[in-house]
Amino acid sequence: MKSSLLRQYCQLTLLLLLLIASSLQTMTRAAELPPPPQPSSAQPHNAVPVKDVKHLAPATQPRPTPTPEDKPPPSKTPAVPLRPQRSAIIAATTQGVINLNVEAPATIRAGDYINYTYVYTNTANVSAGDVQIQLLWADFALSPMIDANAWQWCLPGTETTNCGLQATSVVGPAVHIMAPPCSTASCNMKVGLDPLAAHASGRFTVRLQSNSAIYPQSGQPIRRPAGSGQLFTSIPGGNGSTTPTSEDTANTMAVGPVFALSKTTDQSQAILPNDEHEFVLHVGNTTNASDLVNGQPRADAIPATNVIVSDTIPTGGQYDPASPAPSRGTVTFDASTITWTIPTLATGESLDLHLLFRKVDGPDCNSLSNVLLKLTSAEMPVINGAPAIINGSGTSVGVVAPLRIQGVEASPNPITFGTPATISITIQSYWPHAMSGVRLNYNLQTNLSYIAGSAQPVPTSAPNGTTPGGMISWTFDMPAGSISAPVQKTFAIRVQAGYTSATGAGDLQIIAPTGVPSACIVGLNVQVGLRLRLSYSKTTDTDPATRLGSDYIVHRGQEFDYVIGVQNEGVTDATGIDVADHFPNQTGANFQYVVGSSTLDGQSRPPDSYTNGLGGNMHWNNLTVPAGKEIYLRYRMVVDGRDYYEYCNSAQVTKQDGEQMYVGSTSVCVKINPNIAIRKTANRNTARPGDQVQFTLTMTNYESSPYTVGLVDNLGAFNYVGQVSGYGPTTASGGFNGVEWPLISLAPQATVSAVITAAVPAGCVNQTYTNEALFKNQTDYVVTVPDTVVSVNVSCDLNQLMYSKSADHSPISLQDQVVYTLQVTNGNSINPMTNITVNDILAAGLTYGGIDNTSPITTEPVQTHLADGSTHLTWTIPSIVAQSSGYIKYIARSGNVVGTPQNLMQATAAGMTSVCQGHCVTYNNELAQYSDVSITVQPLLTLDPEFVETTCAHPGDTRTYQLTLVNTNSVAYTITNVQTTLPFGLSFVKQLSGPVAPTATTDGLGLTTVSWSSLQIAAKGGGVATQVVMTIQVQVGQVLGDLVTTEQTTPAGSIPRKDGVQNAAIHMCIAGPTIAKEASPHTVHHGDSVLYQIALSNPSNTQLSNVTVTDQLPPNMAFVAQVAGPMPTQNGNILTWTVSVPGGTTAQPGVLNLQFRAQLANNAPDQPYTNTATATGGTTHFDTTYGTVTINGTIQIKIFMPLIRR
């Protein structure tokens, strides 16, 4: 029994579920979706508050053109004509008792005026008599003379008065420029208002001049000039004269085509004169990879019109009018330029332009170079009186002559004087036809002689070889060649080199036969190198271990060996060789030839003459150097002169007929060095300024005979204090800072010493001081080899504190953050510094956001808010050791206004001199300097909504809605939420693309909110921007007039639009007077209400009056309330309105919307409910195709499942 009851219950439950499924299948529209998820309260540092950004008021809530008297609309608005209006672009904002709204055009062209309109409304019940508004602009300068790279300037002539405030734009209370007006490059102008009455509004406009150079360019950032306002008031609810009561920012975007212009050609093979070659110009609008983000054109790109591309005909080229015609547009040309005119070029579109050039037989024989191409369009700004030009990258193709000299080779190379050699010449032909009668002429250089009968092949003519120079000539035939496989022919001659390098250069000439282009066939200067056959050098056979530096160390009276070598690399003997040796002529030199020591290649060969003593010399004459041999003269000299003087003997070799020689080393140097040893030590190698150092000097004679010498000390920068001990009294040295001791006769192996005290200079300089010991004899100061030097390292504390400030990036966006780094450095070498005070002035518009998590110093500062709106931050650092730095990193957040806030920092400590580093300025008339870091705040995250299809729509059509987020910031946005509100009559169908799936929900007014949550928008990185693109499909209902969306984002920011899509609207196709009826929702539970809308359109420009609208509600439906439009008269279930439908314009019909609510009875059957609205107006016939709508009534079933216990 229990089993039977349970089975029956389960069967009943299954039946109910089937009924519910059947009811759901009858629905014609999607039921309400779950509400969107709420944004997380834990947002990243760069998230900002939600902010509405309206393209245009939805059709259910029409707005007229804004006026100063605009007030929030009541919950039930009367029916008014629907007029699409371009709304102001609204930015992140803070609003107080007096609202401030800054408006700017959605887009501009570079060079346009930018009108910033400041609209204010007093929402208080009292008059405001102290309203002041601070005007700020980003990337701004007073004039191009101050900063030619700024994006916007005051109007010319207004820089120091009102910066372009338009007197005729003032509505409401009078506006006064407050002193001082714009007078600096940062120009934050402040205005004051006459009393602003309770609930009154006003406005004024400041017109700035935009920089013509900020037009979009490939690979360059998007430019978005921006302006902000800060409103101050002290009325109840205000924040006083130092803290803004309201803030607002608006920006525009410089739009234009983003052109790419380049040229390519086939460079794989060169061409010949008279050949024709094709070049292709590639013209694109937003086609470079750097201008596409995820395949989408960058946000500031717009279509181009009247695109003019010009290309300069290259030198040596001739344009072929038979070049392929462009796929659209026109082409014209003259003697120097080809010009294409292209009517339009859409974003993402490219066009190839083909042209043919013939290489003429003339100039520029290396290449056909086509590089001078440029482009402009109707959208390009005027700069310096002419449209801006985009220059393109060109290309070229190589050109080869029909005949060319491929190469000239000499073997051997170089040719030694007097020896024979072979010269080979190779000729190449690229001409595609056989040639006869080609001529080659070779004019020999004047130091070569032709060897008669040596030429191969046999020449047409040649010299007899008895004299240098002359011309060899060949006449010959060449077979057909090609560019890829030229044919070649080789010619050879034998020559004999002369004995001089002076020459007139030789040359080669090719003469082509008639009919072969010859202007690019060039000859060749031929200079065959000759090599000298003779060379000489002077050396010594002395043990190299006795060499110190460049000198050989010798003793007085020592016999020293010298060697002079002369080499002949020729094939004939060299006769008439003269050799000379020049003795030293330095002070005290007295060198003597050792008689009988001179030999030639081991055989005695006395000099022909010699003279001993100072400046003496020795000669060997008429020597012969056999072919291919080297001769050596060896001899000895007795060395005599002064100690430690360098004495050099030099050789000179000549040939009596003047033949040139290579010269090697020509001298050998010696130095007489008695073995006197000097040593020096110091009692310390480190010191401080003013310290005393004790130096010990010793001198030892290691010679076998006594020497007359004395100690000398070169103090350098040290100050002499006195002698501690020594072998005699000291005297000051002459010519340098030093002391010296008396000359004494120092016996062999004897040693003398001295000890002195010297003081380090008193000035605080960290450096190394040196002190040098030397000795003297009767005539000179003698520096030992190597030098005897002692070093003392001196260090001291400068008591300097260095400080600087830096920012991790700029620009930053609205409601963004920047990390400042404050660096304090202890300049002392020894001592720490303590109790350092760090003062930081954070400019108005920025707020302190806490210590960064990478900061080495984590102490929070003391904050003091100053009268000008800035914040004074103060830290105390306990200590910083010598030669070290302390770092404070903190976060500052930008607000809702743009500008270039100046941020200052200074550090001090007792007993320390503070030194500012980086960009330093004064502050508040203080003498001390502050390290200045200015960042730029501008809107860097933008939103671009549009409908992809641009044709008008009929009820039932679907459309693609695309929403693009563009980030030009260098930091990522990690949590971004976006909502799009679809107006009544526009329903969500499905997602088409995007990184996350959206949710959709419809409210009681028929407005559908589509939400994307937790979007990730990467930093721009090395590109122009990053983009996130979402697309959805929507369906048009039975409505009339434009369907316009509304967007809001978290984080917010000003939302510039691309040209042509500012309204993001769907235009309805309306041919004549029409009535349409729509409902929301289309599925209604018993007892619930439905919102009906009746829309009437009037395409004529004349108002339709006394139009009667009738709507009979179906049974079980009851009228509840009128939502928009006049109340109807009611007769049972028949509703009647008498209305006027406004006239329209050529572009837009007049539309009237009536909205009311009706309720489905609780006991109504579960079935469709259909009703039809009709309209009559005298002779006017209204199209009722879309006048009928059906909803589905359904029972709301609640199922309670049993709880079964066992």
C-alpha cells in the first residue's frame, strides 16, 4: 500500500514538471536572467568608482539638449519628441553641494579648437557667493613658444589674460578671472563666480588650441587632451576654499587615419639599362601590426578620404603610362611625379598601387632607387601652412651594365722593384645577345714596362717595351650572356716593375659596339702596387736583459755593440749604398769609435771616415747588397757622458741614385746608470687631512768607486714639518716642493739616511698623496729607475647629505597610482648620520596611499594637510651608515582631475650639508632646494561602444554590439567590470566573443543590463595600447526611433569615442507614419504587471495633431497606471489617447512614446494574450504592421518535495 502511494506521488510530480517544461517552450522571449554579480569590495590599487557614461538618453527616458536649468527628470516623464543628441563626455567625478560637470568634444582633429565647457548647479537652498573654480589641463603649455610639444595651448593672445575663455559662452552668474591669471608654463587658471542663487545653474567655455602634431601616427601613442575642474565653496555642505567640493574631468581624443606607406619590389635579380621593372606601393590605414590590438584597429583610427599618394620618378628612370591602373581612384603624372587620388580608405584596409619604371641608359647606374614617396589626406592637419605628410619607406633594384670589368689581378702583388709580374683582366657580359667588335684598352702606369710579345690573347696593338707605360688594345667578340649567368673573357700581359713608386695611374676602358647601351659601361683606374726592394735597420747584439724600458743600462767607459743591416729583395744587385752612423749630441755625450771593431758580414770593413765626440759621425760608402741578400755592419763604441742621461746613436742608409728604401728602427739608446740605490718608507699609509706622516729615506752606493751624491725628497702636496734625523741639514729644493741634503762623497757600499715629518694638506679631499725620493749629483737631480714613490691614502667626512625623488612611471591615469622613491645618501666616508628628517610635499590632487611593500623603510609618515590642498609627509630616519643610502617608497593615488602635479622632497640632518640631486627647485620662497618630480595625470583607459552593422533595422532584426576597452597605461587593470544598458525594445540574445561570458537581466522598465565582470586589461607594454573586445547579439523589438545604449565601468575614466559611432545607436527603418506596440516582459505570471509601449512615428516635417490612439486590452488584463505620456480615457478595457506627433527632419522622423502598465488577473487562464493598438488622424494612414503584441500568461507553480525518512 505504501509503495502504491509513493508511486502515485512520483507520477504526479513528473506530470507537474512536464507541464512546466511545456509552458517554458511557449515563451517567445527570454525570461529575466539572474541579477549580475556584485563587484568585489577587494579591488586592486588601480580600480576606481563606478561612473555612468551616457551616449544618449534611452528611448524610454528622452532628454532635450542640456541647458543650465536642467533638473533631474521626474519618475514619470511626459511624452516628448525623441531627438538624438550627442551627450557630453563625462569623466570620473566627485560631486558636492554645487555640482560641477566638465564637458569636452568626444573627438577632435589635430589642430582643432578644444572647447571645454564647465557647467555648475547649486543644489543647496541658499545662494553661494564664494564659488571659485580651478581649471586644469593635461599636457598643456601657455603657447608653442614655451613648449612646442604640448598637446594644447591657450588661444594666441590670451596667454596672460583668460587663456581663451569665451565671454559669449557665459550663462548665469558673471565669471571673473582671479589673480594671477595664466603666467607660468603650468597655468592652472582660477575663476570666480558672482553669487550663484539656490538651485540655479551656469556655464562657461574655455577654448584651447590643439597641437596639429598630435594626429595619430603608426606606432605612436594615442593622444587624449584632457581638462579638469575643481569647484570650491564655503556654503553649508561645501569644503571651504582649500578642499574641492566638486571635481570633474573630461577628455577628447585626437582622431585621424593611421597611415602606413611602403614600397616593395623584386630585388632577387638586377636589371639592365632599357629594362622595365615593377614597383608596388602599399597604402594602408591602421594596417601595421603595431596599430592592431588583438586584430582590431586602434581606437583613434578613422577612415580616410581624398587620400593623395605621390611618388617621385627616380633618377635614371622613366615612368610607363601603361602601368596597371589602381583598383579605385585616379592616377596622374608629370615629368617628375606620379600622383594617385584615392576617394576613401577604411580602417584596416590596404591598397596596392602598381607602377612600371624603365631604366634609361643614363645616370644612376648602380640602382633604380625609388624612395621618395609621401601621402596625405583630407583628415591630415595643416602644419606650417601645408597638410601634414606621411613619408613612406622606399626600395630599389640593382642595375648592371651590359659589359663590366669583373677584376684586375697582379701576380705577385705587390711587385717588387725591378721584378717581372703577370697582370690578368677579366671582362663580363650580361647582354642577352652576342656582340662582335668589343674593344678593351689598357693604359699601363708609368713605372711598369710591357714585356713585348707577352699579351694573351694576341692584342690588336701593344708597345715595344723599351720604355715604361704605353697602351695594349684588344678587339674581340663576346657570346650572349644573362643577368643570372654572365659570360666572361680573360686577358693577360707580363710587365717589368721599375725602381720608383711615383707613377701616373693606369686605366682600363671597354668600348661596346653600336646598339648596346653604353652610358653605364665604366672604365677602371688600375694602380698596381710596387714594393720597395731595399730596407735597413739598426739594432744591437747586447744582452736584452740589460734593457730597461727603451734604454740599455751601461757603465761609463763600457764598449757597446751596434749592428746596421741592409736588405735587398730584388733580382739584381743594389750598388752605391752609403751608410752613416750619427753619434749622440745630448749634453755631456762623448762617444768614441773602437778602432778595428767594424766588420761587414764578418769581414773587417773599417769606416771610410769617422769623427768622435759630441755629435760625431761615421760613414761607409759604395757598399753593394747582392740580390736577395742582407748585409750586416757591426762595430763598437766607448760610452761616456752624464749619469742617467739617455744617449741615442742613429743610422741612415741611402742609395746614390736616390732609390727609395723601407726604414726600420734607426736608433739604439743607452743610459749610464751607476748603481746608487734609493729607498723610502712611511710610518703610515692612511691618514686624515692635517695628519703628520714620518718618511725615512736611505741611499746606498753599490758601485766600486765613491760617488758625490745627495738625498732629495719631492714632497708633492705634503707640507714639510721638519727633520727628525739625517746626515746633514735640509734646504728647500728649487723648482718644486721638496727638501734636499748636502752633497757628500759616498764610499762604495756606504749608506746614508734621513727621517723627516710632513703634514697632509688640511682641505677635506678624499684622495691619494704621493711622496718621491731621488738624489742629486753635481749637476742634476736624478730620478731612479724605477721611481721611488710612497703613497698615503687620505679620507675625510664631507658631512654631506644627498637626497632625490623619483617616480616609477608617468603619465598615470585618473584614479591610478604611482610609486615615489625618496633616496637619502650619507656622503660621509667614515661616520654615520643620525636623525634624518625627510619632508615630502604631495601636490594637491594626489593622496597618500601607504608605504609600498617593496620599501626598505616601512615607517608611516606624519601627515599634515596644507592650505593649498597639498599634503606634507614627514619621516624621521634614525641613522644611515657612511657611504650608504636609505630608501622610502610610498604610493600616491591620483584623483579625478588631470594636470601635472609638482611633487617635492627634501632631507636634513644636524651637522650635515643637504645637497639636492636631480631636478631641484625652491618652494614657498625658502632658500633650501627641493628635489622635484612632476608626473602627468591624464585619462588612459577608454571605452569604445558601437554597433557593427550601420544600416537601419526593422523589428525582429538582430544586430552585433561591440564594446572595446582601450588601455594606453603602462600598468594593467586587473579587475574591470563593465555594464551596458539596452533600452526598451532591444533584447540580449547571446554572446558572440569576449574573454568572459556576460550576464543579462531586465528590470521593470524593460531596460536590459548586460554585465561583464573581472575583466583583465593588460598594460600597453611596448605597443600603442592593449584592447579587450566583447561582442554580443541583440534583437530589435517592435519599437520606433533610435535605440541607444548606456555604458558604465569600474574602474571609470573619461570615455572618448571614435568618429561616427559616438551615439552607439540602432537607427530604425521608418518609411511613413507608423504605429508599433511592444511589451516587457513577454512572459507574465498571474497577478503580475506588464509594461506596454505604443510608439508613433511621423516622417514629415509637420506635426500631426488630434491623432487618436486606441488600445483594447484582452480579457483578464486591467490598466494599472500611465508611465509616460498623457493619461488615456478608459471605457472598460478600451484605452484611448488623443495626442500630437511631432514633425521630424530629413535625417530623423518625429517619434512619440506612450507607456503604461497592465496587470494579468490572478485567475486568468494559462494562455497567450494578444492586443493591438491603432491610430487615426484625419487623412493620415498609420502602418499597423507592428501594432500587435502577444504575451504569455503562466501560472507560477511552487513544488514542495517531501522529506522521506527511513
